[in-house]
Amino acid sequence: MKWIYWIGWMTMGAAFRSFFGLKVIGREHLVTEGPVLLVSNHQSYLDPPLMSSLYQTEMYFLARKTLFRGFSKWLYTRWNAIPVDQDKPDMASLKNIIRLLQQGNRVLIFPEGSRTEDGDFGEAAPGVGLVAVKSGAVIQPVRIRGAYEALPRGSKRLRFSRISLTVGPAIRLTPEDLAQATGKLGYAQLAKRLMAAVTAL
């Protein structure tokens, strides 16, 4: 683990446990070996470090490319963030994610793409379905609760709220699943299925 990543992991993990009473439910479902595609709802800027606290080894996540400027670019790169263009389809980022998964890494994707405006769930973008099919990775659904109340979109001030992560049973796509999930429509249907697995937790 890179030392910058390790320092951030240690610091944020301690803060989540101390100030937000972070609780992990369903840890027995957590896949700890091999490539894993983590899918979760997106409530706050806190979500990536929250999700990384599930593991004691590194994971990768997407971040909008406008954050990669100056010192933030240096820091986010060392925290394994992958820049993505949220305003238009970004196939380069998706290919990068697929490659990382095929190399045996863990990657976090928020199917909704951007943070929630009101704490509710948004629609899943088909890109997560494409990544799931092309990578062949095990899919780990996780639901975040409390992060929106702690740091809602548009706020610059942390609020003290209980935060929990609920880990669901892993999803392993069958040959039949893969046969059905072809083309944009197939990817979109799979993305909805994965988002439904998150919301059901």
C-alpha cells in the first residue's frame, strides 16, 4: 500500500469510527480476494474513503476530472482516483477500470454517477453494466446510510450523523446473464439490476 494512501486510510478510518460511529453490517458478505467491482449509492464526498475503509488493501475509484488540479491532482492520483468526464461518455476511463479489474484490483463505481441532490436514489448509468460484463469481476453491492446527512451536496460543513455501510451478498454473473447483457440496452438493464441490489439492502 502506498504510504500516502495508507496515511489517508488510517486517518479517515479513525475519524469515521470516532466521529460518525461507522458501523459495517453484513461484513461476512465482503469479498476479500480477487478482482471486485464495488457498486454503491452516492450520497457525499465522504463515500470513497468510507468504502475504502472496508478493506485493508488498496482500491480504486472514479472522481470527476475537474478535481484534478494543482495539489488535488497530486493527492487524488495517489489515493487511486481515476479522472472521469461526467458531461459526456468517457470510454477511456471505462477501459481503464476494466483493465484494473482484469489485473485483479478492486474498483468502486457509483452507478448513479453523481452525488444525490436530496438523499434519494438516482438512476443507474449503463456504464457500470458494461464494466461488469467486460471485466468479469465479482460484483459487491454496498449501501451507504448517513453520509448525506453528514455532508450533503452543496454543503462545506460537516454535520455529525451516524454512518453505516451495509454489505450485500456478492453477485456473480452467469453465462446467461452475460448473454443477455449485450449492447446499450443490455448494459442499462444490468445497471438497473445492480442498483436495485444496492437499494434493497
